[in-house]
Amino acid sequence: MNAYYLQLITFIGVNTLLALGLNMLMGYAGQISLGHGAFYGIGAYTTAILCVRYGFSPWIALPCAILLATGVAFLIGIPMLKLSGYYLGMGTLGFGMIVAIIFREWAGFTGGASGFVGIPPLDLGSISLNSGYNYALLVWAVVVITMLICRRLIRSRMGRALRSIHDSERAAAAVGVNTQRLKLQIFVFSAGVAALAGFLYAHFVSFISPGSFDFLASIRMVTMVVIGGMASVWGAILGASLLTLLPEWLHAFSDFEMVIYGLILMLVMIFMPQGLTRGISDMLGRAKDSRGR
């Protein structure tokens, strides 16, 4: 019940949502996105503006935030997903930078660089979610539901088609998979999950600023997916937990945050290219086999 640990648990849950959505796009569909912080920010800023400036209920602002993020993802995804590899990564990077500039420069609407304050807490009727314990339960309930949806998608015909695109888009198209439509669908789904995480983040901290949704935020999301293990739902939890707790453990080295992230990412890619989840599983398997001999 310690407030600090409840806050960490809540942030791990929010980051797990981000990693889950991006993992579906990168890990299963094989599409690189370096601008997912934009959808995270769209979800947060939409609910903040609707609730504070126009007096909307947060529960009405929630579908509005998701619809706006998925609508933007649909519009930019149609031309952008015709790209592939590094070109797609650069395209999404440019989109993320444009959205971050809008958050910072449109000061009369978004609060600009000073941030947006006064975001109301959530409640469910007579149940207040203002306490850390109740909010942590809400966030992790949403995480569990999202995990179940992701696992259902992975085991469906759509999931098999996504894995075929990841292995070879040309081969998938040759056997009748509508690759463009499927990539667009999973891109929109991933954006919607990021917007949901942004909604939960905004109402938890009650203050948002452009720095929370910039290029570095997108890089952290990619790092969570890669370190935890791409194409692994459990890897999203592991990667989100590690990248949320790491700044707390290395608080004295905050000036070198990106250097440390880069070093960890490099070491994981060298020694565990499939991510920590697969790497640890393989190590345990080899240890078991050696004991059996």
C-alpha cells in the first residue's frame, strides 16, 4: 500500500499497454514505428482538452480520444504503410516529430511547453479512483483485458496472416493475404491501444507536457518491445517493467539515460537477439538439458 510502489505499479501497467500495442505492430506484423509517442500523446491531450476546456466526462472523452488517434492512424497509415523497413521507420519518425511540435507550439490550446494542468481524476459512480490502490487495479484490469484481446488476435487467422507478413510480405501476398489492409488494421489497433494508455496516464498524473510524448518516448516504447522480446505478449510486461524501474535504479545517472538505454539494447541484441523472454527461456532449457545428461 506504499504510495511510491503503487505509483510504480501503475506506470508499469501504462507502459505495458504501450508495449503490447507496439508489439503487435513490430513483433507480429514486422512494421517499424518510431513515432508511436504521437498516438500516446493524442490520447492524453484529447481527454485533457475535452475534460478541462469543455467540461466533458472522462468516460465520454475516452472513446473520443481513441477515435481521434485511430482516425489519424488510418489517414496516415494509408500512404505510409506502402513504405517498408527503414523508410517506414523514418516516415513514422517524421509524423511523431510533427505531432510533438504541435503539442509544444499550439500553446493556446495545448498549454504549450508549460504543459496542461488540472486534469480531473477518474471515478466509477460512488467509487473514487483517485487513490493509488484503486487506480492501479483499474490500469491492470485494462492491461489484462488488452492482453486477452492480443492473445485472441495472435491465435486467430489474422494472427497467422500477420506472422506471414513478418516473415515475407511478398510470400504472404502470393498466397492471397491482403497485406496492405492487414497492416493498416494492426497499425490502427496499435494506435488505439497507445491512446488508451495516454488516457490512463493523463488522469493519473493530472498534468501532461509535450516532453512525455516526444521522440524519446517513442524510442523507449521500441526499447521495451525489443528488450522484452518481440512477438511475445509476456515480453511486453517484462520490457515495460524493466524500462520503468531502470530510471529508478539508476537515478544518479539520469544525465546518461539514453546512453544506458542504448547500451542495454546493444547488449540484448548481441547476446539475446530474440529478447529477454526468449533468451531466458532458452537458457533455462539448456540448463535443464545439461542436468538431464
